[in-house]
Amino acid sequence: MAINFNQIINFESQISKLLKNQKGKDIIIGRFDLTEVDFNYKPKILSQYLMSFKSVNSVTYKLLYWEKNETIKEFIKSNTKSEFQITTLYRNGKLPGVLFINEKSMNEIFFNILILNHFNYEQALSPSLNIRVQLFLHQKNFITLMDIYDDRGFNVFLINNSESRGSIQ
């Protein structure tokens, strides 16, 4: 499945606005707090939650990363065969690099490796990557956005995907 990068760039500006304002017309918002969950169980419970979604047409990952560009490319290439594109290179500063990965379905093995690296960074464990994971589950009438900010929790946004409803304010 080819990634429509023009669509992603247009969608990206809307998503940035949603994440900043934390609201939008006809958008359902939820926050999941993992602070009281045992650290070793966090990746498993998150994976089980994701795999419970039915009728997902495709999955798009957006990774914000503060790692060398070659390091992140090698990580992706060694853990998934899916198409990816870096839209913003990391330049060793405060601003992250941005990478998109598109998959035809939820790849539980890749997700588990990715989230383990993400959570391990917060705890100074290996293996780890300094990344933020945003996951888009594309369904017939909705896009579910999961913003997994760190090992303390994540936000979920259920966005109406029809032309007549749902807008980000």
C-alpha cells in the first residue's frame, strides 16, 4: 500500500491543531493513565488494547524522534518491511525528526518492539530509542489517533472520517 504523502501533510496540520487544542467538533477524546500499571506490563496491556480494534483498514505510524537519522532508519528497516518516509530530518536539536510508516494491518510484533524501545528510554533501559509514537488506525468511518507520549499514558482521539461530519477546531 503506497503512502499518500500529500494527504498526510494536509492531515498533519489538522492533527497538530487537535493535539494542541485537545478538542474538535464530533471528536471523541480519552486519556489513559498508566502510572499505576507495573512497568513490565505496560507494553502488553497497550498491545492488547490495540489488537482489540476490529475492522482496521490500515495503520499509519508517526514517529517523532531525537536520534541520529541513520539509527532510526536502521531500526525501521530491521524491524518491519513496511514503506516509510522521513518527512523531517533530525538535526541534533530540540525539534524532532518525523517519520511515517504505513502498514496494511496492525503488526503486533513491530508495535511491541517499537513501544518497548519507547518505554525503555524513559527508564534508561536497553534497548531504547528517544521517540514519541503516534498511531493512526484507519477504519471505514473513523480514524483513531493514539498519542503515546511516554510510559505514563496516552491520549486517544476518535475522529469522524466522513466528509459531512467531524472537524478539528
